[in-house]
Amino acid sequence: MSAPHPTRYGSLDHLPRTPASDVKKLGWRGVMEAVQNEGSVLITNHGRPEAVIVPVAEYERLQRGSDTVLEALRREYDERLACLNEPGAHEILDSLFDTPTDLGGKIFTGHEF
């Protein structure tokens, strides 16, 4: 394994890394031994990050985590838009476009608006 090399990927700086040439030199078993010892390994090509090898269990954990985050965002989005299904929502929405809104030169986003 080679010494850390600064990259534009800040979150990868802590990972143990190995050049792609080591994958050929050490073989798959050698790389997987490093993954077992280190938890994950960053594969570089000419010092640039190319891939991260992680154990299957870690990959599955990451997938579950991203699914949970996406589901929470989906629920929040659906809750915020549910009011559009209420009776009279169409008329209220149309009326918003009939009259200009004075925001006092400010920009409002998300929950502020």
C-alpha cells in the first residue's frame, strides 16, 4: 500500500490506498487481504482516485442508509405537497398567479415562503 496522496476528494483522504498496478502485482487475493485488514481500499491510477473496494456487508449498509434517506425525503416531499389534493387547492393556486406578490426585494425558499 502506498502513502496518502492529497486529492480533491476530501472524504477519501483517510482511506488506505493502493495504485492500480498493485492490483495486478498483488492479485485479487492480495487486494482483498488489504480490504479485510483495512475495511476498504482506495484504488488509484497515476495518483488519482478511481475506485473504492469495500466488503459486501459495508456496501449493503451503505445501500440501506441511502434508501432510508431517500425514503425520508420522499415522505417530506409528499407531506408538503398533500395540500394540493385538498378541495379548492386548484383555485387557490390559480389565484396566486393572478396577483403579483411583493417580497420586498428578498428571496424566500423552502419553509420560509
